[in-house]
Amino acid sequence: MELRAVYTQLAILFLLIFFGYVLGKIKIITSSGIKAFSKFIVKVALPALIISGMMIPLTSEKLYNTLYILLISIPTYGFAYCIAVGFSKIFIKDKSQSGVYKFALVFSNAGFMGYPVLGAMFGKEAIFYAAVYNITFNVLLYTLGIKLLKTTDDENNKFSLKLLINPGVVASIIGLVLFATGLTFPEFLTRSIDSVGGLCTPLSMITIGAMLSIMPIKSMFNNIKVYELAFVRLIVLPVLILLLLRYVFRIQDIWLIAIPVIVAGMPVASNAAMMAKEYNNNPEIASQTILVSTLFSCITIPLLTYLL
């Protein structure tokens, strides 16, 4: 595996965050700009990225592992949610903050960091399986993720099947249909979707940096709960999932173990801050969890690969 490629990807991530931080400090990106970017990312760029990532041809020899890894994703995300609930009950006393911490533990940076890191370690085939594994992520993000970040308890905010009708889930369904049937769009449309989806990563990182720019420097690293979360997110959760898959489910195939473990060991999802901003649920804390977990992932991701 080429660890230099892993560190290069991490460096790109931090440089984009720093760039957004500078733009926020010099007021090129204002508070209203942050809000507008957040809406665009959550409702347009991320769904386009989902569809783009699922436009992968399915061959007969990949069918078994494809179905298996999709099935594996359900209990592993369920396990992650149980860990998140337990962490929240033990460490988070302020109930108004519990949702964003749960979100940060359930949803990792499976897209921007997960795909290139897996590609650097195991080759292009790993990206294909990661895209299949992330179908569950994409559905949960816009259902469970929204539920966790909603801040009020009135009847309108209780879980409803209507939550399934949103850009992210619709994009997941479209992507799954394209993936399973081999249907393709005209080239001009495919390239357009790729281009819009390609905006998601840099714009997300820049927006996170702009969010951080309005926070005092000392407040970025002074929340002990964020460090506790990073430890669980980067070490405890992926190691437990590794043990679960290898010794409970007794899975031996490297693909079926590596994809869930590496995805679980990624830092907090970059869109956590955007969605927290969208639903007015502690976007500053969400940004802190992204920054701190991404910083420490420079150490934990390479170490995690050797456990496989």
C-alpha cells in the first residue's frame, strides 16, 4: 500500500480547510455565504456526488461480494449507532448537544477521504466496493442523520416516511438503479453530474474552514468531549467492527473486512458541519469534531491498516 498517497489526501483536506478559514477571516465568505454554501452542498452537490459515485458497471464476478458487503453495511451501521447512543449517555450531559455527537460517531468521511484512502491502499476495486457499502450511508444520512440533528421535539419533527423523500435518498435510489441495471445517461449529462458532484469536496472543506474562522482560536481545541469522541471514532469503533466481522461473523474475505473497518475509522463526515448548520444544531461543535478527528486520523489511519 502507498501511505504517501494517504498522507497527500490528508494534506489536501487540511489545505482546503485552511483556505476557507482565511477567506472567512478576510470576509470574502460571510455568514450569509456560509449558509448559502451549506444549502447548496446538502441539497445539490452531495446528491450529485452520490449519483456520480454509483455509475459503476456491475460484472457477474463482482455480484456476490457486492450483495454481501451491502448486507454487512446494515449491522455495522446499526452497531455504530448503538456505540453513539452509549457514548452520548455516558459522556454528554447537555441533551441539546447529544444529537450532533451521535451524528459524528455514526457518519464518517466515507466519501472524500474513504474512497481515495481505500484506493491508495487496495486499488481501484476497493473504491467500487466502498461505493456499494455507502448506499446504506447515503440512505441513513438523510433519514437518521436529519432526525439526530433536528433540534425541536414538536410533532412536525417526529420521524416520518416523508423524510425519505429528499435529494439525498432520491439520488441514492437513482444511483442504485443505474448501478444494478447498467443504464447510462448521455455523456453531456454524465459529465455535468460529475462536475457538480466534484464541487462537493472542495466546497465542503472551504465552508468548514469559513465556519471555523468565526470561532476564537482557543475554542477550536478546548472541548474535551471532542477528543473523547475522536478516540471512539478513530480507534474504538473500527477495532470493534473488525472484531465483530472477523470473530462473530467469521468473515475471511479481505474486501468484506477492510471496507467496513477503514470506513469506520475515517474522521467525522465533512458534511456534518453543513447539515448541523442547516438544522441549527451546534455547527461549531460539528466543525470541531471534523477538525480534531481529521488531525488525529493522520496517525490512526496508517496504524489501522496494519490491523487488517
